[in-house]
Amino acid sequence: MKKLLEISLGIVTSVGGFLEIGSIATAAQAGADFGFQLIWAVLLGGLCLIFLVEQAGRLAAVSGHTLTGAIRERFGFNYFIILFLVLNLVTLLVLSAELGGVCVALELSTGIAFQWWAVPVAVLVWLLIWKGTFGFIEKGVSVLGLVTISFIVAAIMMKPNWHSVASGAIPTLPAHDKSHYWFIAVSVLGASISPYLFFFYSSGAIEDHWTEDYIGVNRVIASTGMSFGSLISVAVLILGALVFPPRGLHADHYSQLALLLQDALGHWGFILFVMSLGIACLGAALEITLQVAYFAAQGFGWNWSENQPPKKEARFSLTYTVVILLGALIVLTGIDPLKITIMSMALTAATLPLSVVPFLILMNDRNYLEEYTNGWIANGVVIAIILLAFVLAVVSIPLQIVGGG
Amino acid sequence: MHLVRDCLDKQVVDREGHNMGRVDGIVIEVGGGRKPDVAAIQVGSACQGDRLHPFFGKLVRSISKRCGVVNHDPYRIPWTKIVCAEIEVIAGVEAEKTPALAWELWLRKNIIARFPLA
């Protein structure tokens, strides 16, 4: 009974916490520019995330190590520090995009420019982490995030041509703007497979004291939760394809995103969009901030746990404080959060091999996983998708910069 | 025991289970016609810096000195007080009374304690 409750809570957490500014923006832009043609990228990203998250949970449950701790131990300090710098630089950009997302939601509801909200939002995020517990942050905000299911409701109400939607699940070449197509495909993959997600998941498994008994629970949560979450992203893409092209828009400014739910749900659509954006981005900002602090603390061997008072773990608390400050500074510059989002998602895809390759080596190491090492399917799927994302990123990012989209 | 695989970079905890760093270095004594002998493990940011490049090690030592944080970085824990367990390395010491937590205590006292709501 207890495990059933944990599975339910875990699925709710995964679904409610799935959407964030990256998945909303990239899916909306994919739909706006290429109709249903990029649904395959959302599904591929979701599939890869299911495998990675399940593996991160399994590693923690069987070995008692977080992913960061195991990487430091297995690959040494020098590799850890490279990963620490690269991953956290990209993650900082993603964090500023998420903080920007909360600020945009506040701008849409109040009319006050998003930059003005940077400091209050940063203080709110800091306060929630400073005072909150891991359970509060992981589950509390994610339960509120269930409001994002309104994207699925709206997509169904818009009565899309389901045959066309289904054909979008099969990759096809675009008739126009090839470099932009691949750049958006990479951004969609980057939004789905953000390393912070599976690093955070493994930290959460240790915070929740998972043991080998949780392998089944982990599998159900990862597969069901992430599948439903991916469906929400597909719904955003469908809405983007139906809402923007008739208006001649490309979803290239955040104010346009508010239209996503309005055709189907009217004024309530606007309210639900603002709530979804605000809550989803707040949840993601909390998780990303904590993950950077977890990464530092686990890699350097400091005290860490969101459940302890900040004074008991000064280095951990100071790290997340500085991270929030830096993220807020980027928002304060006034750079369009949507542009930061799309670029940071593509950069995420380009840096994926750096974190995923050692992860896969660990998942095949019997010293950590005993008899629970990866099978060939798990290895094959993840290697194929990561290589695809990396190659596309290396090719399409320069093309996007040179071609300007 | 394979020192690099089973000890280096592992989490170090004190006798109460509190984290006190990672095994950043291993000190091996040689000479005197004897076989090389493991003398201690090293914990601390200066040792981490040394592993990257001696420049970073010096930089860390100089920052620590200027802040008045620590004068035993890296901190050496004698091998006789070490037990290598499956997940972590257990040191038979009390973390807060060792220089391993000097930065933690300095930040706690000088920065975190001054935050609002601290």
C-alpha cells in the first residue's frame, strides 16, 4: 500500500514537474514553424529521458551513490571538474530561462516588464529552498504543476487531424529551412534530455532513502510519469501548429506563447497558460538551483541535504544562493528569455555526451550495479539518441548562428 | 585492496557519519629499504587544486591564508584511522574538530549566520 502511494505520488510529481520553459518554447516553436512534423523529436526525447531517469534511479537505489558521486569516484577529480564547469555553465543558462519564464508569467498577468520581476522571483526561489524541505519542493510544486494538463485538454478541444498528428511521429525531411528544422529538433531533444533532470532524480532517490526494493517503483515512475509528461509536450506542439500559422506568427516572442490555450479555452485559456508557465518554471527553477548545489556538494564531498537547516551545510547553502543570484542577473539584463531558452536547449544537446557517456559506463559496472547492470536495449537506445542529438547539435548550431534561423 | 579504485575519490565520513570531504590524495611513504607504505589520506581543496595543476593548489593555499581559514590544507588523516567501507571511507575522527571542515565552519560563522532568517 505504501509503495502504491509512492508510485502514485512519483507519477504525479513526474507529470506535474515535466513541463518547463524549455519544453513549452521548443515544442511551440516546432509546431509554429513545421506543423506536426517534429512530433518525432518530442517522442524520441521522451523515450530517451525514460531510459536515463530509470537508470539514474536504479544506480542510486542499488549502489547508494548519487550519479555525481559515482562519476567523481569512478572517473576522478579532473573529469569531475570539467563536467562541473561545462554542465553548470549550461545549467545556469537554463536556470535563467526558467526564472525568466516565471517573470514572463508575471508580466503577462500584471503588465509590468519581466526584468522588474527578476529580484522578487529570485528571492521567492531562495526562500522556498532556504525554508523548504526536499519533499515540499519535489512534490508540492509538482502537484500544482498538474495545471499543465490543460494543454492536453486544449489540444483535444482543438480537434486536430489525428492522422496528420500520427504521421508526425515518423521523422521526415522538411521542405524548407532545413538548418532551422534541425536546430529546432536539437532544441526539442535538449529540452527533453536536460542532464539536470536525471542528476536531480538520482539525488532525490538518495534523499528519499531508496534501496534495492525500489527498483520496481522506480521503473513504473520513470516510464509512466515521463510518458504522460511527454504527451503534454506533444499537446503543446499540436497547439503551436494550430494556433500560430493562421496568424502568421512563429512563436518567436514570449508574449505570443500566451495564445496557445486561448483559441480552445478563451479567457480561461490565458489564465491557465499564465498559471502553467509560472508554476512549471518555478518548479524547474527550484530543481535546477538545488541540482547545481547538489552537484558541487556531492562532487566535493560536502554536507548536503535539502532537509537539513542551512547552517548545518554552509557551503551547500551558499552555492544555491550564489546560483540564484547569477541566474537573476542574467534575467535583469533584459535578454529575451525565449532566445536564452532555445539556445540553452541546443547547447544542452551539444554537451550531452559529456555527462551521458560516463553515466552509461557506470550503468555497466558491476561494482556499482551488481546484477542490475544495463541490458543491450537500454544501452543501445541511449547511445543512439545521444549520438544523434550531439551530431545534430554540432551541425545545426553553427548553421543557425550563421543563417540566423 | 586496489588503492585508486577502492579508496581515491571516495566520500570520507567521520565516526558519526558526517561528510568531511572526499579522498583527494593518498600519501605513500617510501625509502629506508622498506616496501612502500600507505601513511595517510589527504582531504581538502588545496589537494584538489594540486591534482589539476600546482598553480591551482598554490592559489587555493593563498586564498585560504588570506581569509585566515586554515593552515593544515590538505588535511592528512593517518591510515591507521581509516576504514574503507563499500560506499564511503570512514575516518575515526570528529569532523568538526579537524581542519577538513575549516571552510565549512568559516562560511557558517562569517556568511550564512549573517543571512536574514539564518
